[in-house]
Amino acid sequence: TIALCLFLGLGAAFAQKGTVTGVVRDASTGEAIPFASIMEKGTMNGISSGEDGTYSISVSNTGSAVLVFSSVGYVTLDVPVSGRTTVNVSLEVDNVLDDVIVVAYGTATKESFTGSAAMVKSETIAKRVATNVTSALAGTTPGVQMISSSGDPTSNGSSIRIRGIGSMSASNAPLYVVDGMPYDGAISDINPNDVESISVLKDAAASAIYGSRGANGVVLVTTKKANANTPNVKFEAKWGSNSRLIPQYDVIDDPALYYETWYTLMYNQQRYAGRSVAESYAYADKNLFDQNNGGLGYKVYTVPDGQQLIGRNFKINPNAVLGYDDGTYYYTPDNWYDEAFHDSFRQEYNISTSGSKDGLTYYGSIGYLNDGGIINNSGYKRYTARINADYQAKPWLKFTSSVSYSYTDSQSPGT
């Protein structure tokens, strides 16, 4: 019996919450890695390391939690906590110097490119559930800030700031270039499934070809093209749900407690103003439901004639019955959070085909997105189609065509 209790006690200890600390270092140099990302796997719990590489994170279960360490230019590392309170890690450098990135004048390898640029490939975009192309850049590109004023998918995506604010009076938005052409349309009209890569040019040298329009940086969006001779057909379906992940504030959800608190407030106001105890009680009793004198202005309790809703002990009358009828309406408490928010269903379907034959290469796609909002009377539907075709007529003559179509149907509260 004693041994059994001991094992149970150990199991309970390993299942407890705890704090894990440590240092993130470069495996080759031993130097600290500042601002590395540390996430608890399978959750949204995460922090960044300090300038000296140190970190401290609270985990839900020190026995089973797994920490994911990542930083730009390093290989991501998963480390089980296994009951430890100190976890020091060393990240290996990600050797991707031979990767090809899209720049203003064509393509270049990371090894030969001397400017400042970053690229996100289609594989990374496909791992994210993104309604807008710009959402795929969040947390993947150093020096790029994503600013979203609302969760409305029709708001043309998140605003992008490359290396901070460039002007106090003029626009700070970067120049968008889609398949080599400056793009003035809504970036939210582009289907992320059609994007092959997104390059962000961050310095003057990289974006000099675009002149003053590229003063705030350039975002190059390259859409997909055929990459195989054999015709290829791909169908993709995604289902999910939208929920409000921000924790609800600690609010009063008991109507009796709410009335008691308000009654106490009105009583204390009079006492602090120098009124007597009897005068303060009388004022609170008289004006509890008088909105013009600081009261609530409404009733949801029925009280027997001659009795008060709140007693001298600042507690609700035990004879009060929830629900009040004024002869026209019947009043009951409302949960305004449930009235305003709800879970919604998200569905997305994409079908594409690509191939090449006799000098002709083609890529075509059709997409449908139905993204329900978490606020009542909100939602977003998008229908997209794209055709990219290249024909090599002669060694010195090539025809290129890129045609896209987008139709959106959005609904927002109040419209």
C-alpha cells in the first residue's frame, strides 16, 4: 500500500505545471542566440529568448511537454522536457546557401546574392491555414512586421512594415509585384494555393530597380507554373473551425452578484460623500433602478411588494425570483458574449492541373473558400481561377500568359 501511494504521488508530480529555463546557443560557435522562438508543442504557448539567449517558459505538464526551438537560419529542434526544470539547447546552422531566391532582376542563389532578401516557399505556405497571402509571412521573415487592425479577411490582409516605418506622412506600404508586374489590386484576392514563392526585398540595393516605389521594400509574389512534363492533377480539401482563442475576461456572470455589487457601489458613494448610514441605504434603495441617478435602469428580478431587492447585508433578497414582467416585456439576464461570438466552420477546396508538351507549359487552378467569422453576421467567400501558360515558339521567341480571376462575397456586422 505504501509503495502504491508513492508511485501515485510521483505520477501526480510529473503531471504538474512548471517552469522551464535554459539557454539557446549556436552549436558551432557556442554563442548565445538572441530572440530564438521557444514553443510548447501542440499549444499556442510560446516565448522568445532574451538578448543573452536565456529563456523561461511555463509549460502545462513538465512530464510530457515538448519544447520546439527555432530561429531564422537554424534547424528547428524538438526537445522533450521529461520533468526537467533546466533545458539548454544548441541549434545547428541550416545550410541552405544553395537555395535559389527570386529577386528584382531574376533569380540568384543565396550564396551569390549580396543584398538583403528573404523568401518563403510554397511548402511553408501550404503548412499554414492562410486566407491572405500576407498571412503566410507572419513569423517567417526577419525584419518584417505584420500589423492587422482586425480579423476581417476582407481588410486586404495584414499591413506589412519592412524594417520599420519609412515615412511619418507618406505611405509605409511596400510595393507588391506579382509575376514581374506591379500589383495594385487587393492582395487578399490572390489564392495562397497558387503561390510558388514570396520574396521580400528589404534593402535599397535589392529594390533599386523599382525606384521610389520600392522605398518601403518590395514583396515579390511568384505564382505556380508547370514543373513536370507529365500532366498532373491535384485536388485539395481543407476543413476547420474558427474560434475565439483570446481568453475571456474575468467578468461577473451571476446576475445576483452584479446587483449586489452595484448596490454596494451606490451605498459607498453616499458614505464617502458624508451621508449617514440610513441616508446611504435609502439612496441606494430608491435609485438602484434609476439610470438618471446612477442606477442600472433595468430589472431582471421580481420582488414581493413592500420588499427591497438588496438587503442591509448587501445580499440579494432570498424571496426574489429571476425574471421580471413590466406588462409589455419579460426581462431575463442575457449572455452578451454568446450573443456576439460563435464558433464557425471553414472550408477550402482547390483543384489544379499542370504539364508541358511540345514547347507549351501550363498551370491552371480553381479555388473556393468559405471562411465563416466568429462574430455573428460575418463571413467571407472567395472564388478564384488562374491560368499560367508559356509557349516556346522559337529558341529566341517565347509567349507568356498569366490570367487570373477572383470574386469575393463578404459579410460583416452592420451590413
